[in-house]
Amino acid sequence: MLSTTTDTGGGDVLFRVLGPLETGAEPRRWGARKPAALLAALLLDAGEWVSCDRLVDVVWSDRTPPASAESNVKTYVWQIRKSLCDSGTRIEGRPGAYRVRVAAGELDVDCFKERARLARRAMADGDPARAVDHLTAALELWRGRPFAELTGAVAAPVVAELDELRWEVRETLADGLTALGRLREAVALLRELTAADPLREGPWTRLVRVLLHDGRRGEALAAYERARTAIAEELGVDPGRDLVQAHRLALGEDQPRRAARRDLPRAVPDFTGRADEVARVVRLSRTSATCVPVVVVEGPAGIGKTAFAVHAAHRIAEAFPDGQLYVDLRGADLLVRLLHRLGVHDVPADPEDRAAAWRAELAGRRLLLVLDGATSAEQVEPLLPGSPGCMVLVTAESRLHLDAVETVTLAPLSAAESATLFRTGAPDAPDDVVREVTRFAHGVPAAVRKALEDGPQRTGVAPLSQALRLSRPA
């Protein structure tokens, strides 16, 4: 097992195994592979006797040892002693075994572990500055894979232990930097860690908290969303308690809950027909507890897509108590506008982080989103929620190539429905005017309403027909 020390000893490091093997007060890298592997094997169990059989297995781990293997081991030991100017007190031998003597502070692994221990004690004593000094010194010892000369399973347990300790050191360093108010340095370090291993929740949790502490709430929410997505996609589970708690903190759930936004336009009072289509939207809204239903309402200009979406949204609004948002997609900076509506003002500059912040903001909410006037799937995709509880209604004149959506195609109104719509606004209109409207409107609600604007009682049938020809969408 690895040797341990009680202090750094104050001496120079003479053996460096946290990377390619180096020895000496002025580091010298070993070129000869077999002597380097033998010395690394001795250092792996510094202070302990290592049998010649084990050394043979280490040195010739990639092939069958030659008949002269034990004799070669003696030769390599002689070469090591010569290189270290050792008369036999450093590399000791006895029949069938060798060992290397290492004093406190001479092996970089021991120094690394001691620095980590001292840093933990300094943090516990409330001295983050001293902890940061120790942690920085510890990380400076690390140059690459520990015991790089040893292959196979020989060093695997020790390497795994050291890798885990290095993770702990870097996470503790982030804590120390945070405690000292060096938040930008802490964020940079934590971003490096989350990129290196997206499935480790410790760095993600720290990153969310540090960003929030630095006043970067939007970025904190975006970081949580990236973490949640990575964990769900790779492991198929939800984030752990600590990460969820950091997310709740970023959402401000310990603060009084903000009033729900209710931005739906007024529903048109004369909405007519579409009973089956509305019922379908209502049915889909009941699935929002387990998924995110996305309904695309499509049809030609004037067919009533916006009126339908708003009417249906009012019908299901009570199922979404955390708010109903209406967005005209013809505007710019959509995500900025939406995040501002939900109270997020430190919006990330990066578009991907902005979309992640939006998804994180919606996580755990029951919210209805109406996106009016979509022209492409690319316009809509960044706005879609990432977790169950929400629902989206999208209006578009042409088919949107989005995954897992429900499409409601609005057909022209029937003649009876067109007549009903017209009579809603003009109850005293003569029958011949109603027939003329029905004939020339071809079931397009916009054309029927244009006829109402033109004043059917005043214009008569002929002028009305002319107006309908001019107003009816192609």
C-alpha cells in the first residue's frame, strides 16, 4: 500500500510518480522503460518488501518473462542504484525481495496527500486562505497519470484512489476560492470539472451555488439544466438531493413565490365551431403531468389559428396555475423577453445557456405557453420546456418539422358555421346577405369578419361580394 507521512518534512521531493517517473532534486525523467517500471513498482509500496516474482510480473506485464528475468531484475536494481548514487541504503535487498526507503517529504504522493490533509484542517478551522495555499501546492505536484510506467491492474486501485483524492482537492479548492470571494476563479475551476465529468454532481452543485452567489442567477439555472440533462440521458435518474436543493435556491423557492403571469389575449367572443379540435387540445392538456404536450395549430392565412389557440388556451388555463404566456414570434430576443417575464434579469449571453436557463426556470412549474406565428422549427425548439408540467400551443401556416408534436390542422368552416359566425355580429342581416357571405367567404373566418366590418346592412349584396373577393385570402 502507499506509504503515508505525518508532515511534509520540509525536504525536497526526490521521487515523482504523479506523472511520468522523475527522480532527483533536479527532476530527471527515466528513459529506460524496464528499470523505470521496477522503481515505480517499489515506490508503489514504498517502505515495504516487494517479492522478485511480483517485480517480474510488473516489468514484463505485456509478455511472458524471459528465463533470465530474475537475473535481469538484479541488473535493473543495480542500474537504479547507480542512477540514484545509492550504495544500498536506499534500495535494500534480501533473498527474493527488494524495498525502497523513502523519508517524509521525498515522495510526491505523500506530499500531495499531506497537503490535502492540511487543507481540510484549515477549512475546518475557518482559514480558507491557508487551505487554498495547500491545495494549490498539492495540485502543482500533479503532472499526469500516476505511476504511468505501470500497466494493467498492478497500480489500478492506487491510481483510482489518487484520482478520487485529486477530485476532492479541486472541489475543496473551489470551496476555498468561494469563501475568499474569488468567485470568478471558482467558476472557472468548476466549469472545468463539470466538463471533465458531467455525471459528478458535486461540481455541478457547487457551480450552481457559486453562480448564484455571484449574482448570475440565469447562468446558475442554465448550469442546473445542463446537469439534469446529462444525468437523465446517461443514467436515467433524477439529480440528487444536494443538486436539487441548489436548484431550488436558484429558483428562489425560499422567497415568496412570484405572482403567476397571465398574458393570454382576450378570447374572441364570437368564436364558432372547432368543437372537436378544442376537445382534442383539452385531452392533450391532461397528459402534461407526465410529458410536455406540444400542439402545432396549422392552416392558411385567415383560417383562425390565433383565435383558436387563444380560445383553447383559455379553456385549459386552470390546469396551469403557474401562468399562461403568449408570445408573438415575430419579435426579436424571444428568450430574453420570456426570461424577463418570469423575473430573470441576469440573462446569460450565450444562446445555449439562455435556452438552458429558460428550461430550468420552467422546471417544476405548471405553465402554458402560446407561441404565435412560427415560421420554422428552429425558431420554436429553444423555447420548448424540458420537463413535464408545461404545455405549448404553436400556430404556423405550414408544417413544422418538430419531434413528438401533435398537429391540429384547421379546415374551413362549414357553410352553417360561417352563417352562424356572421349572424353573431349581424343578427338582423337579410338571408340573401348571409348566403352571399357564406358563398364568397369559403369558410375563412377572416373573410366573414371582414364582411361584418363592411356593414352588411348598409352595403347590400353586390358591394359585399366585391369586398369579400378583395379580402378573402388566396
